[in-house]
Amino acid sequence: MSNLIVETASNGVTRITLNRPEQHNALDRALIDTLRRSIEQLNSNTRILVLEGRGKSFCAGADISWMRNSVTLTPEENAADALALSDLLNTLDTYRCPTIARVQGAAIGGGTGLAACCDIVVASEDASFGLSEVRLGLIPATISPYVMNAIGRRHARRYFLTAERFDALEAYRIGLVHDVCSSHELGYRVSLQIDKLLKGGESAQGAAKRLIADTFGRRVDDSLRQELAERLATIRSDKEAQEGFSAFIEKRPPNW
């Protein structure tokens, strides 16, 4: 049985489902590599990527058996394993289209990291999060920049050190989650986000993601202002923008 299920609907919504329910979709090297390759190989038909987990949990973090075997690896092999996870997180974080994490049950360690790499996180009330690494004598190294981008340095100083679990409402409070709902509403609430995203231009959404990545934290100086003006000037002449202008004036939906 495949550890991953990839399905693309006619409206361009691709669902990637982690498919190790008996292991609570814990990450081992095989799943990490398969997930990264699957994201990289998605074709242009994909407009929105939804990441979800089959069964009770979204992703319970690293597979303990896999982690335990690290003692038998050389330093170079351990570094390669860590870099493989880092490559997956970067691939998801920088994916060209909007991404949604559909979270239920456990989203611990690497599961929290996967959620933090998605643009939108919708979680059921039974979801639980945590950065449990220090309780195993580890650190949340590869996921740390993505989690800190989501929750901020101050909250990271608490949760990286205590390794305590926190629920969906706390995840919402600190900025990791955007929407919390009952478990039976989870699919519906994800569909609401999909409907909103489909109203936007695909090229514009990709450009907006790059804009955030390129400008967050930068000082607003003459160089940045000039760069942003040039970006806007370029996209205003794009066919997608012209269609958006025409649709607005003509009071009709755009052709995307």
C-alpha cells in the first residue's frame, strides 16, 4: 500500500494524503522523500494543494523506529536524513500555489512543521500540536524557521523548551492555525477556503507568495520601494491582470 495518495480534481485542487494511519502518519525517510517528490512533480493543472492525513492523526512527527535507527548511521548519513526533511519543508513552504493543511488529531514535531509551511491551516477541535523534541533529547532544528515564522520568537521560546502539547484553540491564538471547527465541519471549512482561493488569479497568487517571502522583515528603504513599484508595474500589464480589470468593470466573473 502506498504511503501517500495524490488526487487532482477537475477544478485544480490537488489533495495529498499521508497514508500511514496505523503509525499516525509519522514521517520516515521513505514518506519524506515520496512527499517531496510528489509536490515537485505536480503539474500545471494544480491550482491549490491540500495536505491531509488519513485516519485519526494529521502527522505525529518523526517515526520513532526510524529515529532510533539513527544510532547505527554515520554522521554523514544522519546529516543526509536531516537534510531530506529540510528539503521537504522548503519544497512545501515555497510551493508556487496556495497550500492548505487539513489537520485533525496529532500534529506533533514534524507534523507541526508541515502545518507551519502551509499558507492556510484549518484544524478540528480535537487537533493537538507540540514541539516535543527536547523530551527526546533533540531539538526542532529543521522545522524551527517555519514554526517561528508562524508563531513568533516569543511563543517559540516557550514551546520549544517545554515541549508541552497545545490544543487547536491555543494554536489559533498564537498564529499557527487560521480556522478551528468541529471535526464534522472540517471538510466543509476547508472547502470554504478553497472557494475563496479559486476566486483569485493563479499567477497573482504565486506572485503574492513570492512577495511575502522576498519582503518580510526587510527595511522599507528606497531600494525596496523601487523594487515593489517595478513588481506592480510588471504584473499590471499581465494578461491575467487585464482580464481581472475587464471582469470587474463588466461585472462578471473572471475567466479563471
